Amino acid sequence: MKMIIYFFLICFPFFLYAKEYRPHLKDVSRGKWTLLWHDEFSNKQLFDSNWLVQNASPNHILSSRWSENVKIKGGKLFLENKKEYRGGKEWTTASIEVRQLFLYGYFECRLKYAQASGINNSFWFYQPIKDNKHAFEIDVVEAHYPNKLQNNVHDIGQNNYINVQNPSYYFLQGEINDYHIYALEWSPTTLIFYLDGKIIRKCDNKFCNSPAHLVLSTAVIDWAGKITNAIDGTFMVVDYVRVFRKD
């Protein structure tokens, strides 16, 4: 009896681990997935070792991005949007990227986007070094309040010209002020995009075949809706990020 209890105490945490970190898939994805990397945002020290935080004022957006806009609280990541003049911009937002690079797998993020128009709430990948004068970007989701979502695949060619491969727009059904799970299944031949476990887009992988950074970010941009003071004090809130590989 003692041996049974001992076995249960030792093994039960592993059973919980396997159950908790199973991919949130409703549509069928063949094969077995194993957890490769994750952040549940419960440990600030782990966050600092996992992520690089941007401190800059990018030219292509209307906000600058700073570490002060990144907060870890209650097992959640908060990317804050503020109305404050800094870095030559009238707004501040936030952007973080995983320190390591990923190539292929199943990538899942549970997040709640900022409840104000004019904010681009993003979960995406980019290739940091051009390969044969080309690089790429995969937007798993770009969410714009109140319910417009999009995903794109960019081929960034010579002179940084961006070619968008079949841009995709769709609208969130259900509660907009709630968490939803956005995911990408990335293989050498195919890119499959998921929303809450259901496939919303599938396309051929024509050039996304190099290691890339995983990024979470917010930005004030004019094509994400009307820019108003309602942006001030809003957050993109992230529950977790999980990366799985196929056995």
C-alpha cells in the first residue's frame, strides 16, 4: 500500500503536467505533440531569461516601446498602452521577443487584446537575418478592437519591399472582452492558423523555412482603427505562450 501511495505522489505531478500542456486543438492535427518551450508568466526571473524587451522608437508605427510598459502580475503578462510623449511619439506601447529562435512546430498563445481602436495587438514571427536577400514575417494574429482579426505571411525582399501572401481578414465571434487562443502549425510545406482550436486558414509554406523569433507586441497605428484617448491605460493581456514539436 505504501508503494502505491509513493508511486502516486511521485507520478501524479507528471500526469498533471501532460494534461495541462496539451495543445488546444479541436480540429484534427495528425501526430503527437510534445511540449518544447513555454512561459506561463508566473516567474519574473524566468521571464527575464526567456524574453528580450524592446526599448526603441520604431519608424513604422506611431508609438515608441519601452520596458516600463511590460508588467508581470498574477500569472499574466500585461503590455500597456499609454498616452505619453517619449521617443518622439505621442504614445508608448510594448514589444517582447523570445531570446531563442524556433523553426517549425505548433505555437499557441492565449491572450486578450486591448479594448480600444487604433491598437495593433500582435502575436507573430520574424526571421532576423535575410537569407538570399529575403526574410519573412508570419502574423499569427493582428487583433484590432472591436473584433477584426487578420493573419498575414510577408516575404521581405530586396530593399525591404514587403510582399503580402494572400492577406486574410476575419471577425471574432463571441465575447470580445475575453481571452482567445491563437495558434500556428508551421511545417516545411504548410502554415495552418487556428482560433480557439479551429482552423481558420491554411496555406502553402513557400519561403518560411529559417529559424525565427516569436514576438508579442502592441503598437499604435492608423490602420487599426480610430486613434483616441481611449487607448490610454489599456493592455494586451497574455495568459501563456506554449511551443510544441511533433514527435
